[in-house]
Amino acid sequence: MNIPSVFWIVPFASVCALIMAFYFYKSMMREDEGTERMREVAGYVRTGAMAYLRQQYKVVIIIFVVISLIFAFMSYVLHVQNPWVPFAFITGGLFSGLCGFFGMKTATYASARTANAARHSLNKGLKIAFRSGAVMGLVVVGLGLMDIALWFVILNAFYDGEANALVTITTTMLTFGMGASTQALFARVGGGVYTKAADVGADLVGKVEENIPEDDPRNPATIADNVGDNVGDVAGMGADLYESYCGSILSAAALGAMAFGVNYEMQLKAVIAPMLIAGVGIFLSLIGIFVVKTKDNATMKDLLHSLNLGTNVSAVLIAVASFLILYLLKVENWIGLSFSVISGLLAGVIIGAATEFYTSQSYGPTKDVAKSSETGSATVIIKGISTGMISTMIPVITISVAVMLSYLCANGFDMSMNSESISKGLYGIGVAAVGMLSTLGITLATDAYGPIADNAGGNAEMCGLGEDVRKRTDSLDALGNTTAATGKGFAIGSAALTALALLASYIEEIKINMVRAANEGVVFIDNLGNVFEPKNAQLLDMISFFQVNLMNPKVLIGIFIGAMSAFIFSGITMGAVGRAAGSMVEEVRRQFREIKGILEGIATPDYGRCIQISTKSALREMILPSLLAIAIPVLVGIVLGVSGVLGLLIGGMSTGFTLAIFMSNAGGAWDNAKKMIEEGNFGGKGSSCHKAAVVGDTVGDPFKDTSGPSLNILIKLMSMVSIVMAGLTVALI
Amino acid sequence: MNIPSVFWIVPFASVCALIMAFYFYKSMMREDEGTERMREVAGYVRTGAMAYLRQQYKVVIIIFVVISLIFAFMSYVLHVQNPWVPFAFITGGLFSGLCGFFGMKTATYASARTANAARHSLNKGLKIAFRSGAVMGLVVVGLGLMDIALWFVILNAFYDGEANALVTITTTMLTFGMGASTQALFARVGGGVYTKAADVGADLVGKVEENIPEDDPRNPATIADNVGDNVGDVAGMGADLYESYCGSILSAAALGAMAFGVNYEMQLKAVIAPMLIAGVGIFLSLIGIFVVKTKDNATMKDLLHSLNLGTNVSAVLIAVASFLILYLLKVENWIGLSFSVISGLLAGVIIGAATEFYTSQSYGPTKDVAKSSETGSATVIIKGISTGMISTMIPVITISVAVMLSYLCANGFDMSMNSESISKGLYGIGVAAVGMLSTLGITLATDAYGPIADNAGGNAEMCGLGEDVRKRTDSLDALGNTTAATGKGFAIGSAALTALALLASYIEEIKINMVRAANEGVVFIDNLGNVFEPKNAQLLDMISFFQVNLMNPKVLIGIFIGAMSAFIFSGITMGAVGRAAGSMVEEVRRQFREIKGILEGIATPDYGRCIQISTKSALREMILPSLLAIAIPVLVGIVLGVSGVLGLLIGGMSTGFTLAIFMSNAGGAWDNAKKMIEEGNFGGKGSSCHKAAVVGDTVGDPFKDTSGPSLNILIKLMSMVSIVMAGLTVALI
């Protein structure tokens, strides 16, 4: 098979991304890390973060080895699985792990440098923090696209000349996502538990009981808290979006191969198009990254404006570029498909804006949460939960409209719902997901910027830098809170769209496995007693063979179990944070009690013990929910078959998506309501309103930083596991 | 058509239920209401409750008139709706309203009498409270079954001799549920907001700020709080279960008519069987009610045992009776169907037990919530939310297994999934719902007992009765908390099963409307361009005509919007309680500030103002969520058609069910964790742990008494609205 020369833009783009990431890293490293004390504090955080990451990877490696062996057994002994899966699983996990490692390494080197730069000017601080965040963004898209390009070339060579090779290749590549998903789940859950155990523990004793400010060096959990920002928000977020990025491109490619199955040339174009859009997106992200700068007396609004300018420039450019790419490729219905891309892009923007509306103190909802503190912490909690629940409306409707539009644009507004029109429509949904994630290079940069600025603020506070410097780092930090909130909305939205694309691909994966089984002599009988021929089966034949309709009790039960899975998973991760925070509170109280002179600033607290507690808790607590996420789809597949799995996936996705938005936005609103009070509203710091708001913020911590974001991965991982297990499910039919 | 003579058991049973309800009411009224002060306090509560109910009914009547006019327009001008709907809508609402009225009237007369009886002996107190609760239970089943029997006879006479009359009759009767649903939603939401505004307001100022005990007459919101128990827990719960009861019987009948469409005699039996089971259930409930008694030095365990004995006796008897009824009726596959009934019954028992496990202070989960108060209110909230989320597992799995078992038992373990086997299986699910609700007479009695005992305790506290009397009323109250929690679990479980049965009936309602339209000359074209003949269409033909499969984006979007609806609805009702409680807090603070001498017990607080605030808030806040619940399925039907509506219903049901369990159980666990601390654990009353637990309890109030239970009705009402609107949906195809 001749890979068209235009394809080579994809690996080229990925290499460029990595080179630019290295360049940004190097220029950051050339900056001065500040005073002796600043280096020391940054060193503590860096050492803690790296030590945790090493331990997390050790645990993850063991789990990866076990799962790979199971996959190898299934592939080579039972022959119920694609032979590439064990390798693909490992590369996916490895690349995802590398993203976390590079991103976090950069972030932990950047924080003190950002604080130091802020001693000179706001613009310099912003630039260092943002470009260090861009390292993460570029590493993710670079490694992701490289992995995809590499395997595409290898598999093309391997399956060259086989019938319908592109379907085989793309469905094989789809299984690569599972390694990335699994690694991402451990990173999100482990990182989430780590960071929130430290944060909640530090706040409960430090702020509430002892009345000392945040990031105060007298608080024994302070370093652990700063380490947590890195392992949770940087490494966890990176692994999450690495997975969405690869998942969306791979599922769009698989859906493209399916939709144009009768025409090889068109099929190839449909497979390559999403990769090309992503590749071009890298260059456009780079342009956006260079656009971001600010002046020194910049207000919060200016700062936000400069970041938004960067992302908007990239978004507009990619919209234009999509038209060009699809036109030049001469993809069938290129205008419609371009609108599919744009509907995904726009959905990302709208969800981000809605998140900002519900969680920023500039708007009504968060102001109301702050006001509810006047009648105590209970009403703060009630109001925050209410706000979070109501905030699910815009994102769900946005995703629904985007799904409908991208579906209809891609199949020429064909509502006849025959197999062909559905297949083309589903490809549109896949392409929309790629559109949303095409500028990930810069959107992830704004995201990773948040914890870097936060740590810079922490560093400035702990090292007692001057008032004006802290004012600058505070501005940078406040900006980071906003970008972190919108980034969370974006991560959830892209996870939902990616998961939907994966859901659509699942049925194709089942078909491929049935064809293989049929070639080996297995005979499938439908419910009327006729022999079912998977090879010639269209999408709707598959649907009807498996009775994937809403009157099938297996589908109904699957949907219920999916909804339940999202709740159980969140319940377990919330509980994990509660337990870990409890140990942390006891340790911090013990240190204040037993180590005399901490509060007077004479004695140094034992930071290491707190880091140890967070580490241990995270490693212990990440196992159960992660294994559950893998086990549930396998069990449902064994007991309820294909129709049950499809029910499970859509049930888990719809409930998980809504629950994730609820939790993230409620958490964000509580956080900023507290900040609003700390800025002097409703009595300011130390007032009874402030105490009530701190309770809200503390509850919101695991909402927005542990359970909420982990749900993104749950919904993707459940789809991925089902896709990888398709062979086993078929063997049990 | 000859209605078989055995049918007359049904109206006879309903009359017996009403006579016994009247008898229990009269014998309660003969009891002494106690001292002058006790009568006075009970009078306040009674007047407040009745005044609220009158005002609520006034608002509801206006809404009913408007909706009836719309229905009349649709029936007689547009001809897109069954001509019986406007009348049926009104009778459903009227009967449901009557249940609330009678139940609440009895409850408000019974509280002081229970307190007075407790001055003599525990057994006497239990008997009065429980039998007054039984009035509610019997009125609900009596009126429900009477409504059904009446319309069955009328419609039989009307459609006598028509082809497939039973399908027409049962699908027409199904639309009656909408009146009951609508009335129930207003009762649940209005009552829920009323009671929790008062409760939260009373607690936040009384307990937290002024440190006075619960039900203290010095607290201006005390009377409103006691009124709230009646309007929320008695009238609201009654309307909720009236709706489930009628809905389950009617949908089982409709599914029966569908499943045996080829054999008129069998069809008639299948239609009558659920009514008979419910009718016989009334007699068996009465037996159970007479079994409940206790000795005077009874422990909490003894009390619980005596109530459980009553419900268990009824449950075992109905299991045996189901075999007999189905055997004597000679229904096809009577053994299998009996097991379907039993699987529903058992599911109810298991969900009740799971609810008790997660919310009772005798078990680990609630103990852990209490323990988490040691690290402050934030960890109490985190732990409670985690516990509530994890507690969704057993109920969801139980309902899933019950659905599968009842489906398979009813169709002879036929997994071939052809139209016939599915129809028969769905009838099994309908029958399982009837099984779960067949002993409602007694289960609702144990439920309504709760608020009566609660009010009796309040009366005893406010009238300063002796220590030993209050100890007795406290025992009765504690028992009531347990039965209220299990009752909530039961209400949710039955709502889910009923909603599933309604979902299955929806497609039949669509078919009936299509047949009518086809008779009037409308031609339906399927996606292959062929003419679709609804008259001869089987279930699977309908499914395939409307493309109700999980690759249809309309279905997918419907599921997402369904999940969102449950969250939005809860968010709005939570917000309503937050707002109403805020006004109440301000009023109570104002009275303490402005009316001198309240706290010293010299001046009387202005109870009336607080009642007014609760009333106004409830009436204002119940409108939006209720209209939303009606509007969403109508809009989805118009925009996305049949497949979108089915997606919406199953999405709303799965998420709503899980969310409702989460909210109810989290609320229950917080409530009992607080009680556990008040009994002297973790520092007891007034300790910092207690303060933290009170925050949990206050947050839990709207969780368990407003938003959670309202979700039951949301999921049923959305199905009902869709069923009633089926004609409009078909007209728009």
C-alpha cells in the first residue's frame, strides 16, 4: 500500500512539537532559579514529586506486566484477541507515562523560576510559566501523534495487500488506547488522592484550627500540598488528555475506514484526515503559544485576554485549515466534514465559557455561593451542590447539539438512518472530537500553566518574597485558577466526545472479531435461526443481530449498571480522599503538638512525614477504583454480551459526563467563592462567612480535583476495555 | 364483553380497604387527645398543615385546569389524543389529592393522641401511631384500586365488541396515571421544600446558633417544622406511592394485553391478574396490620421486630397467594409469572434492607460518618457523599437482577429475543412491579407511622411531658426514622420498576396511535421507502421502524438529556430549599432579636410568620421543577421523536434512580450519624463533633426529603407525559 506523501506531515509535526518542547524547556532552564531559599523549597517539591512519580510508576509497571501477560495469553493461547494488543498496550502506557514525567519535571523546575521572574516583571513571570506549561502540551501532542504515525506505518507494511486492510489496521490501532487509558487512570486517581489528601489536611488544621495562611512554611503539609499540585494537576491532566487526544484520532480513523468501506481510496483519505488535522493543529498551536504575552501593569482581565487570544488564534486558524486540508485531500463531502470539525471546536469553546460562568467570581452563580455563607457552612454546601447540578445543562446540551450537527453535516443531512448514512454520520462525530482536541498543544499549555503559577505563588510565600512580587504571583495564580477550571470543562467535554466515538467504534471491533471467528469456522445463528454472515454485515445488521435496542433487558440493565459505575467510582475516590485527609490531619495535629516551636517559626516541621502519608495513601487507594473500571466492562461483557456492554458504555458515559461536570463545577464555585471572601467580601478572612466558605472549598477539593476528573478516564477506559475485550466477548456468543 | 366474576374481588377489596381505613380513623379519634396544652399544640400543627394543603391544592387546581384544557384541545380539536385523557387526568389528580388529604388529616389528629397514649404504655402509643399510619396506606390502595376498577368497567362497556378492545382499554387507562403523577410531583416538591425550609431554618438558628434543643417551643420555626413533617412526609409520600401503585398495575395490564394479543381469553386473564394480585394484597396487608403489637418494656429491636413481622407476614402470604391466583385464573405459564411476582417482592425487601444497612447507626457506614466528624464538618460531608454514592450498588444490582429474572421467568427463559418472547418478558417486569407494591397497604402504614411518631415526640417535648413519656415517644420516633429510611428505599425501588414498565408500555401507546392515524389515512414510510403497516407490526418492527438502537444519535442524545434532567431537577429543588431556608433563618434570627423574652420562655414567638414563609416558598418553588418535568419529554418528543423520547426515559430513569438512592442514603446516614453523637458518642451533644454532624444533617435534609424523593416522581412523570403525548409525537412523524 502506498501511504500518500501528505501523510508525512504527521510525523514531521510530531517531531516539531517535541523539538519545540525541548527548546522551551531549555530556555526555561537557562533562567535564574532565585535565592538560596527559593532553590531549596523548589528542590523539596521537585524531589517529593519525582519520588512519588517513581513509586507510582513502579506500581503501575507491575500492573502493566500482569495485564500484558493476560493479553498475551488471550492473544497467543486462546486466540481471542488481536496479536498486537500486548505490545500496543505497553507502548500506550509508556508514552503516556513519559508525558507525565516530562511535564512534571518541567513544571517543578519552572515554579521557582517563575517566582523569580515575577520579581522582575509580570510579563516575564507569565511567559516562563506559560511556556513551561506549553512543554507539557507539546510533549503530549508530539508523543501522541508520533505513536500513532509509527504504528500506522508498521501496520501498513504488515497488512499490505490484505482485503480491507485499513479496517484491520485502524481497529487494531484503536486497542492501543487501552495502555494510555490505564496509565491515565492511575495517574488521575493516584495524583488526585495525593494532592487532595495534602490540600485538605493542610487546610483543615492550618487554616481552620490554627489560623495560619495557605502555603505557610510552618504548616507541615505545605510541601506535600505543592507536590500534589504537580502530580495531580500536571501529570494527571497530561495523561488524561494524552488519552483523549489519541483516542479521538484513532476512533475517527476507525470510523472513517468503516464509513467508506466500499471505496479504498476514499477510505484511506478518511483515515488520514483526522491525523492530518491533528498534525496541522500542532503548528497552529505553536503560533498561538507565541502570541501569548502581556504588559507589566496587566490586570487579571488583561492576563486572561492574552491567554484567550492565544487559544482563539489557534482555534480560528484550525477551522480555516480544516477546510483546506479536507478540500485538498478531496475527501467526499469535504464541506460537511469541515463543519463537523468546527462543531467540535465550538463545543469545546462553549463548554469552557460555561465552566467559567459557573465557577468564576465575576458571575452570579459563584457570588450566590459566597453569599450563602452568611447562613453557615450547611447552606454553602447546599448552594454549591445546587449550582453544580444546574451547571450540567449547558455542557450536556452543547455536546448533544454538537453530536447531532457533526453527525448530520458529515452525512449530508441524511436522516434516513440506513447503515451507510449512520456510518458516515458517526465518522462526523469522530472528526468533531478531533476538532475539539486539535489545538490541544495550546489548550493544555494554559492548563498546565495553572499549577506552575500556583507553585510559584507557594514558593514566593514560603520564601517570604516582597509584597509586590507576591501580588504578581497572586495575579498569575488567580489566572491559573480560571484556566484550570475551563481546562477541566474542556477535558470532560473532549472525554465525552471521544468516548462516544469509541462507543461507535466498538461495534466495528466486534464485527472484525466475528469475521475472524467466522473464517476459523465459527457459525453465528441469529434469533430467527438463520446463519449470520458477519463479513457482509452492515452496521444495522450488527445492531439487529445483537438486539441492541431499548426493549432488550440486557441493554436496559447495562445502562443502569453504567450509571451506577459512575457513582460507585466517585464514591470510592471521594472516600479515599476522606481517609487520606484524615491521616494527614492527625499527622499535622501531632506535629503541632509534639514538635515544640513550629508555630512560632523556630522549629522546622517534618515535611517528609506528610509527603510519605500522601504517597502511601495515593498508592494504596488508586488500586481498587482502577481495577474496578477495568473489571466492570469485562464482567458485563461476559454476563450480558455485546448489547449489555453497549448499554453499560452509554449509561456510564451519560451519567459519568453529567456527574463529572457537576462535581468539577461545584468544586470550582466553592473554591472561588472562598477566594472572593478572602478578598474582603462578606467580612473577609477570618470572618464566620470565611469559615463557612472554607468548609465548602474543602469539600470541593476532591470534587473538582479527584473524583470529577477521574470520571473522564473512567468513561474512556470502560470503552477501551470493551474494545480490547471484543474478541473474548465474541468467543462467548 | 363479559367481565369474569372473579374480577369483582378487586372493587370489593378496595371498598374493604376504605372501610377499614375509616374504622381505624374512628377508633383513633375516640382516644383522648391529652391535656389542654397538648390539644393546643396539635391544633396549631393541624391548622397549619391543612391551611398549606388547601393553598397547595388551589395552585394545583389552576394548573390542572390549564393542562386539562390543553388536553381537551388536543383530543377534540387536533384529534391527536385519546378522548378520555382530559377526564382521566382529572380523576387521577383528584384521587391522589384525596389520599394526601385523608392521610394528613388523620396524621395531624393522631400525633397528640399518640403522645397521650405513650403516657400510659409504649404498646398503646405504637398501636395508635401505626394504625393511623395504616389509614394512609389503606386509603391509597383503596382509592387507587377503586379508580382502576371503575374505569375498567366503564371502558369495557364502552369498547364492548371492538377489535382488540383490551389493548385499547388498557392503553387508555394508562394515561390516567398522568393526573396522579402531576399531583404527586407538586405534593412531593412543595411538601419537600416546605418541610426542609422549616427544618433547616429551625436547626441552623436554634441548634447551631442558640444551642436550644430540637422541637423547643422557644424556636419560632418549631410549629412550621412539625407541619412540614405532615405535608412532606405524609401527604407527599402518599401521593408518590399512589402513583407507583396505580402506574404498576396499569402498565402491567397494558403489557399483558400486548403480550397475549393473539388470544382474547388469555389476554383478559393477563389484564385482570395484576389487579387481582393487588386486590388480594389488600386483605393480606390487613392481616399484617393486625399482627403489629409490642410489649411495654420493648427495646428498639423489639419495636422494629414487631413492624417487620407485620410486613413479612403480608409478604409471605402474598407470595403464596400469587401462585394460587395465577393458578386458579389458569394464566399461561402461571408458575413462571408467580416467580416474576416474587422477584419484585424480594427486590423490595433487599432494597429496604440495604437502605437500613447504609443509614442505620447499628452498621459500619453510618458509624464511619459519625467518626469522620472528629476532623470537622468538611470530612463529614465528604464521607457522607462517599457513603451515599457507594450505597447505590446493591439497589441497582438488585433491580437489575429482578428485571432479568422477572423477564426470563415470564417468558420461560426464552433468550431468542423475538417479538413474542420480549412482549411476554416485559409483562413479567410489569408483574414484578405489582408484586413489589402488592403489600403497599402495610408498607405505607409503616412509612406514614414515622412522621406521626415524630410529631408525637414534638408534642411531648413542647408540652413538657414527663421524662418517661418522652423516653417512650423517643423510642417510637427512632423507630420511625428507620422505617422512613427503608420506606424511602422502597419508594425509589418501586418507582424504578414502575417506570421501566411504563417505558415498555410507551411503545405500545405509540403503536395504538399509529393504528388510529393509519385508519384515518396517514401513510407511514420506513427508511427503506416501504409503507409501514402499524396494525400488524410486532414489537421489534416498531423498534426497527423508529430505529430505537444505540447507534441512533437521537437515542444517544436522549440518554444524555435524560441524565441531565435528573441532575438539573435535583439542583433546582436543592436550590429552592437553600433559598427558602435562608429566608427562614433570617426570620428566626429577627424574632430572637426583636421579640424580647423568647429565649427566657416569657414571650411566645410568632409561629405564624414562619409557617407563612414555608408556605409561600413551597408554593413558589414547586412550579418551575414541576413544569420542567412536564416540558422536557414534550420538547424531546417534538424535536427528537420516538427514539429520542425512549432515550430520554431510560437515561432519566437510570441516572434518576441512582441519584435518588445516593441522595436519600447520604441524607439518612448523616441524620443517624448526628443522632448517634447525640446519644453520647464522640463527645455527645454540644461537642465539636456534634456541631460538625449537625452540618451534615442539615445538608442531608434536602437530600433525603426533597430532592431524592422528588426524583421518584420525575422518572415516572416523564414516562407518563410521554405516554399521554404519544398521539402528538405520532402526528409529527
